[in-house]
Amino acid sequence: MPALPAADFPAEVRARLEADAKELIGRYPEARSALLPLLHLVQAEEGFVSRTGIRFCAEQLELTTAEVTAVATFYTMYRRKPAGKYHVGVCTNTLCAVLGGDQIFAELKEHLGIENNETTEDGAVSIEHIECNAACDYAPVMMVNWEFFDNQTPESAKRLVDDLRAGHTVLPTRGAALCTFKETARILAGFPDERAGALNASGAGGAPSLAGLRLARGETLPGTGGAKVVAPRHEAAESTAPGTPSSHDAPQQTSLSDSAHPADPADPEGSEG
């Protein structure tokens, strides 16, 4: 719970945020449904969700600060301390961890001289170990302001943060060039990304993301010599008798495979032969 009373935004900032908040709230049939976008809005203003931001959201939606705080502390995308201009998240969930994510995070902390959820003295970079980025096919993965940097190593990760601190233009593996954490928060609040060419930069999955789909269709993958790992489902259905398990199904331990335990229903209670 934030200490009360929280300070208010300066008058000119509050007026600007109120106009944005009105637009966001108007998109929902119930005002309180706009809480998540409003939290991104105040995070775009300060770089984190402050006590002042919580008070603002509560007043706009006629909620208590306790209700707003409960949401802000539940979702990890809302920072409770100021983020750097570039917020670096290193996936340390299972697959990324065993492929090097833990080592990347350890070396980044030492390289930057900060710990988890801390920011460099120049305000350029903050770091956080995060849960699955849903990009396991590119593990180990990092995100900067929620943009993907795939197939990382400790060396590439350190070069990346050095480039960010030096002010170089940095392109993610997929998607548009990086914008600042505050700019990203405003986009997440639901306002358009007005950067030239940003919307045309593809963030779609690449070949590793589509490999499973291609195999399920019975296609061949480069380097496999033309071999199919499995037949497509429709081919399996046409080439086998009804009820025959396909190569996609788990082994069946049922009455079909165990004649000593048939699946016929038991006699109704009280019936005798």
C-alpha cells in the first residue's frame, strides 16, 4: 500500500494526462476496465508506477488506491522503481536458463555493476530477470523494452548494453528499432506508434517458430535430406482404418488393448441374471 496522501501531478501534467485518460476510458463500457491502460499511461510519464500515478488512476476510475495498488503489484510489466531508458529483461526460465540465460544475467549484472531491478547511475539501462518470453525456439532470449533479442550469449548481451549506453541505434532481432521505455509504455497504453516505418517492421516468427507447423503439414525441413518426420494428419486419416491410432496419438491403454477389462457398462444396480 502506498503511503497517503500521495502527491498530485503538476497542474499542466495532470491536465494532459486527464485528456489521455478520458480517451482511454471512453473505449470501455465500464470505466474500471481501463485500469491496465491507465497504469501504462502513468508509467509512460514517470518511467514507473509511482504513488502519484496510483492516485491519479484511482481518481479517474473512482477506485480506491488499494484496488489500483493490487493490480499494479500483480503484473510485473508495471515497474515500482524507475526503469532505465532501456529496460533489459533476461529470460531465466527453464529452457533459456539451461542454454545460457543464467550466465548471461550473471555477467550482465557484473558488467553493469547493478543487481536485479536496479538501474545504472546514468539512467540508461535497468535489468530484470524475467519469466518466459514465449520465444523458446530462439533461446536464450533477452528483451529490451519488450522487443526481442534472440540467440544471445554473454558477449553479445554485453555488447548490446554497451551500445545502448553509448546512444547507438539498436535494432532488435524482430521488429522496429528500439524506442525508450517511456515511449513503449505509451504505445502499450493504446496510443499509436507514430515513428516512421515502425508499423511496417515485421515482428513475426521466423523459421524456428514455424518448424513444428511445417512438420505437421508433412513438409520437409532444410538439412533433413527430404525425410518427413511424420505424415500429415489428413494423410494418416486416409491411410488407416477408422479407430486406428495415428502416429500423433499417445499409446492407448483402454479396453481396446486390454481384453480382460472391457469398457462395457456394469449391470444396473440390483439387476441379476
